[in-house]
Amino acid sequence: MTVFSDLNLDGNTPVRARPAHGEWGPNAVDSTAVRKRHRVYAVIAFVVALAVIVGVGYFWYRVAMGY
């Protein structure tokens, strides 16, 4: 019994459920540059969302305290 000899990564998956494969890999996969940009966008979106939540909380705190 050899280990890692089967290069068919789809295994027993039905043909209709398999992803489309290109010549050198799966189709419609983002490039590394696009994935890096998406990581940066996610961090920026998180920081903006956190700032909005803190800002709204501070605003309502000021309203509740009567400042």
C-alpha cells in the first residue's frame, strides 16, 4: 500500500458536484494579488465598522448623560 499515490483529489465525488478544472488548476480562482487586496479591504472595513460603533456609542452616552 503506497501513501499519496492517488492524485485524483475529487475522489468518489459525483461528476456533477465537482468544480470545473482549468488546464493548470481550478477556474475562477482569484489571483494572489486580489486575495492580498481583499485582506487589506477586510482590515479597513473592520476598523471603519469599529470606529462607527464606538462613535455611535459615545454619541448616545453623551445624550444619556445630558452633555
